[in-house]
Amino acid sequence: MALVTNIVKSSSAQRLLLLVHGYGADEQDLGGLLPYLDPDGNFAAVMPRAPMPAPGAPGYMWYDMTGGGDGEVSAQFLGALAELDALVDEQCEQLGLDRSEAIFAGFSQGAGLALALGLFTSPDPERVPVRPAGVLAMSPAAMTGPVDEHARDVPVLVQHGTDDPLIPVQRSRDLARDLRGFGVPTVYREYPMAHQVAIEGLRDARAWLGQVLAGERPDEPIPDDPVELVPSVTTAQFEREVLHSDLPVIVDFWAPWCQPCRQVSPIVETIAGMRPSSYKVVKVNIDDEPKLAQEYGVQSIPMIGLFRNGRLERASLGLKSRPQIEAELGMLVIP
């Protein structure tokens, strides 16, 4: 069955822009990006709809991220990849455009597919696909795979939000480093946002597209990971890092969906930066570590706990100022 596809093309369009939406969206979803990415109408935008309804969402999905085993997900991914591959060939022929001048772009699931379509070795050993002029991956749910040797001159722009609760930003940092390690010209950008597209990212993408259209292959060293003032601690690490710590330990119990947690996080970071020799400061994502939340009675977040000599000694609940948190933890009288 042919993919339902929305096509936006001006009379001046000279290249194809494949825009692949993410989980729970549809073929209309990324159309709103076109005025920012392509204000001059250089591209014929081809926006396909994923073939499967997404459970619990109004839109569609390319592959099921929640159900089925790895083999089923891999089969769905490869099936979607084959459909997109055929769609690009079909639209290039119908529109009279050159596949080698196309840009493959996507968001989330769609970004992973755009990367695979543009860079990875074809699952069909008889087929050597024509590679695009570039790949734009926005908050990619990256599917790893071998980069084809013929794709190592395809420039890639990877973008991600530092506050993404669905796909950790570290995955895109590592992805960008892996791509450069394969010799792929790569630019990486991150923004203070969640799982979304920011106007700053669209401006960067437009500038990158301008370079690619001019025949350049932008390539930049990937910045070092920022130093975490408040590192995450798992259940497996908790005994060593918290209960057996020589220093008193402040633990920020939080969750990605909790807005007050996000507001109190900079306050906890300030405390960590001010008193590194007196306190260790860590955080626990209660969604990932429910056993710790249950063991220490975390029923409301944010909860900032002070551990000393292997036990929870004090706690501060809710969004409060730094002086209030410090007072409730006894930090003003106990160094």
C-alpha cells in the first residue's frame, strides 16, 4: 500500500526535501516548519504518513517503540525504511528531481529513519541507493547501524533538547561522535528544550541547509559533555554513592514530567556548586528507580533529602527557595 503523502511544491522548487514525522503525528505535522526551513521555496517537500496507528495518540507510528520484541521492532523499522526509499524514488521521478540533491529530514522516529535512509548500509545487498545531499536529524530516536562507505561524504546536522524526557540528550551527543568517528561530516546542536523543535534550532537548520545547498559539507568537533553538578544515581549505585558516602549526601528525588522539579533543579545545582567539600549532591529519577522512591516514602516531588551515616535524616518537600531548602535540611547549622 502506498504511503499517504502530503506534497508542498513551489514553482521554483529544484530539490526534494523528505520530512518524516515522529511517533503519534501525521503527514501534516512538519509542514509548519517549511516557512522557517525553506522560505524561498527551494524544495519540494514530501511529507509521508506512517503506516500504523499509534496507540494512545491521535496520529501514527513508523514502528512500535513499546510493544513487541526487538525482532518485531527491527522488522517494522526495516519495512518503513523500504517504503520511504521507494517513495523517494517515486517522487523524484514524478517531480523530475535528482535524488542525490535531496535532503532527508525527520523528527524523533522520523529522524532515525532519515539517518538510516541517508547513511546506513542497505538491507538489500543487490541495491546501492543514491545518497542524499544531507540529513537533518531533529531529536532522533536513533537506530544504530553500519554507515555505508559511499555515505561518508553526506553531511549531517543533529539537534536535540537538553531537557528531553523521552529520548535522553546523551544519545544524540554519542550519535554525533559516532558519525564523526565514521568520517561523516557532522554538526551537533542542543537547546534548552524538551522533545520538540525550537525556533533557534530552525534558524540553525536553515543556515546549515544554506551551506549544503552551496556545496559545502559542514563539519565541527563535537563539544565535550557538560560537567554534571548533580549526577544521576541508580538503585544499583545508591548504596555506594549515598549510604556509604563519607560526606553527607543531598538527594533530589524528581521525575521528568514534574514542572516544579525542573524549577527546583537549578537551586539544587547552586547548592552543589557552593558546597562541594561539605556535601555530595545527586539526583534520583523516581520513574526509573521506583524501588528507591518506595523505600524512602517519596509520595510527592520534588523531595530533597539529606542522608547522613546511611539513613535519611531530613527532607524538604515542594518548590522552595534555596534558604528554605537549606534550613529544612539543617544546612545552616550543620556544616
